[in-house]
Amino acid sequence: MDNLKIPATERSPDVDFDFAAGRLSLRGESYPEDASTVFGPIFAVLEPFLDNAENRDIRFDFELIYFNSSSAKALMNMFQMMENAAGRGVRLEVNWYFAPDDETMKEFGEDFAEDLKSVTFNLVATTPS
Amino acid sequence: MSSETGETGTAFNLFDAEERVLASATELEHRLADADPGIRQGVAALTEAYSRSVREQRRLVKVSDRLQHQLATLNQELGRRRAEAEEALDRLKEAQETLVQAEKLASLGALVGGVAHEINTPVGIALSCASHLADATSDLQRLFAADDIGIDDFERFLATAADTSRLIMANCERAADLIGSFKQVAVDRTSSERRRFDLAGSIAETLTSLTPRLRQEGHKVEIVCPPGIDVDGYPGALSQILVNLAMNSVTHGYDPGQAGIVRITAALTEDDMVRLVYSDDGKGIPEEHRNRIFDPFFTTRRGSGGTGLGLHIVYNLATGPLQGSLSLDNLPAQAGTRFTLIFPRQIARAP
Ligand SMILES: Nc1ncnc2c1ncn2[C@@H]1O[C@H](COP(=O)(O)OP(=O)(O)OP(=O)(O)O)[C@@H](O)[C@H]1O
Ligand SMILES: [Mg+2]
């Protein structure tokens, strides 16, 4: 499966999916005018990948600074997809990074974690640079 | 439930899961066609409520997205404006710096004018003495050539020669002294060199360079400063302060033709500070201007050459290089203008 690498723009995050290594990440901001421009390509590759990842170790890093409501909904859908995959035996670990002074981003992480039973979800405060 | 417009097949749909639930609910209703009407109605009501809730979610996401988009645009605009404002401020500071530099040059120009005027007098005297001596010498030469020289001719010549040469020497010395002190003032004024200097001497030298300008209008200068106050600091800054204050007295303090007295009183305080009081007996500064005179560009003579930087520079020199303070004293109206400058006799190591 081809890796997916999309550099960040002013309103969309950096996407780096290394499927061979099992390491995926989303970093930056996400407030596109149309959520499908950012999340369409992501779902298009993520879904078939998770369908065939039984017994693999996958790590997904989220380091988001800001996202809008449709991005939040898309993330929720993404976590639901991961939860289903984890239920089928994909070993999934999610790291949710937030700046220590960003309560909102931390709370978003806690909200998402609530619906996850089979995915390992870690809340990680980033060290201020 | 209508499918997302423009999206086909497996295209990305934010509410994919919800739509699938709705689809199966509709199918459930079909399968319940023969069930108890109460159950059918209940399920239909639930489906309807869920469908409305999903519609509402879509609407909220859309509205919220739009608001967040506007916010982001506004933030960008704000950032751009702030950058612009900062840039404008930088440019303003640069312009101000240039003006300060220009003001320095202008006051140096005034100094050079003063120097020329002041040196003219002794040089003029020396020149007329020299020509007088030359005349007397050629007279004597003529008498000598005609072998008609008398003892009293010779004595008169000797007296003239002694007088004129004494005057020539005295005036040349005066000119040399003036040049020396102007040189010091000019160097101090253009450089920001720190050195030890005699307070009384420095004040006198600076005021001397201004005498032609002050004398033109008939103003008198009084300096009271004990000798031997040895200051370690920036004589150039002090000199520029005094020049600015004095020029202000001349331009703002008096009407044309009105003569006044400018006083400078300096002394050492108990805690080794220099306390210098500058005053004139002119019109004074009206109450409503008093807290603005140190602001850059505040001037009451905008039309006639004032930049309003003079006192701003004075204030910066007093609080900067001199590490002291400057205040305008509160005098009753019409009692003239008085400033008090206080600065350490010995400035701290790192200025
Ligand atoms: N000795 C004084 N008597 C009366 N008014 C004064 C005196 N000194 C300053 N002022 C007032 O304070 C104002 C500000 O003085 P400042 O030296 O900063 O500017 P300026 O003399 O007008 O212009 P510049 O010095 O830049 O040519 C003057 O315009 C004048 O109104
Ligand atoms: Mg002035």
C-alpha cells in the first residue's frame, strides 16, 4: 500500500501515513472550507488499510492545534473506524498531543477517548519549546 | 434522507454512519408493516426524531464551520494589520532618528556660525593693528631712506610697534583660545565620548559659542558655578542640552527687540549629584502646554521652523547619557521658564 504524505497548508494539517511501518500522523490545523478536501483522501486510504491490518501494531499520532466542527466530526468518524478495527484484532495505539496550556485540546482528547474501548488512547502534554 | 449533493459512490460523507442508521430504520419500519400500530407509530416517531436530530447536527456543523472560517479570516486580517502597524512604527522611529540627526547637524551649523562670528572680532583687530604697524614701518623706512629720521620719529615708531604687536599677540591668543574651546565643543557635540571635564569650564565654553546669537538680541547670560567640580560623563550631551535650552529662550521666550537674562546655576548636592538650574525671565510656558513640551513634535512654532524635537532630545539626553532627570519647574505665569537638571557627578560604569 502506498504511503500518504500531504504537506500542511494554512488551513489543513500535515498528513503522514507510513503504512509499512504502521505509523500514521496528523499534525497542525484543520479548518478547511470543505471537510471532504482534507478527510476524503484520508478515509479513502485509511479504511482499506485498517480492513487488512489484523494482528499488526499501529500507532497514530494526533498533534492538532486547532480544528473546526466538521473536522471534529470527521475525527470522531475516524476514531469509530479505528475502534471497530481494534475490535477485530488490530492493535491500535493513539497518542493525542496537546500543548500544556491548551485545555480545550485536552478536553477534546478526553471526549474522543470516552468512546474508545479497544484502542489504547494516550493523552500527551507536549513540552513547550 | 437525501444523499450529499455532488457526492457519488464511496465519496467522503461526514454523516455516513448516521445515514446508514436511518436507512436501516426505514427498512425496519417496512418490516413492521404488520405489527401493532402502537409499535409502528413509536418506531416511526423515533426515526423521525433521529432524522431531525441528524439534520440539526448537519446544520450546526455548517454554521459553526462558517463562523470558524470567518474567525480565521479575521485573525489573519488582524495579524496582517498588526504587522503593518509595527512596520509603520518602525518607519516612524527611523524618521524620528533621522530628524534627531538633522537637529544635531543644525545645531552644529549654528555653532559654526557662532564660531565664525566670534573669531572675526580678534582676527579683525589683529589685522588692523598689523596694517597700522605696516604703515608706520613704511613711514619710518621712507624717513630712513631720505636720511631725515629724528629721534622722536623713532621713539613714536617704537611705541606704535610695541602697542600694535601687543594687541596683535593678545588678539591672536584670544582667537586661538576660541578655536581651542570651539573645537572641544564641536568634538563633544558630534561624538558621544565619555570623559572627565570641569563643569564650570564646559558650561562657559558652550555659552561662549552662543554669545553672538544671544548678544544680537541684547540678552545677558549669568553663570554661577563653583570652580573645580570634576564631572565624569558626557560633556557633549550636557553642551547640547544647554544649547537647546538657550536657543529655546531666544526663540520662544522673548518678543523681537525685548532683551532678557538667561541664568545658569550649578552646584554639587550632598549626595554627589550635579544640580543645574536653567532659567530665563521671558514669557514662560502656558499651563496647558507644560505637560506636553517634552513630547516629540510638540511645538508652538510649527509654521516657522520648529520641529518640536528640541526638548524631546534634551529630555532623552538628560535621562539617557547623563543618567539623570529633567523637570520643568512650576513658576507663576509671566515669571519666565525654569528647568532643573539633576545628574550624578560620576555616571555608573555601564551607561
Ligand atoms: N524658554 C521657553 N520659553 C517659552 N516657551 C518655551 C521655552 N522653551 C520651550 N518652549 C515651548 O515648548 C515648545 C517645545 O519646545 P521644543 O524645543 O521641543 O520645540 P521647538 O523649539 O518648538 O522646535 P525645535 O526645537 O525642534 O526647533 C516650544 O514650541 C515652545 O512653545
Ligand atoms: Mg527648541
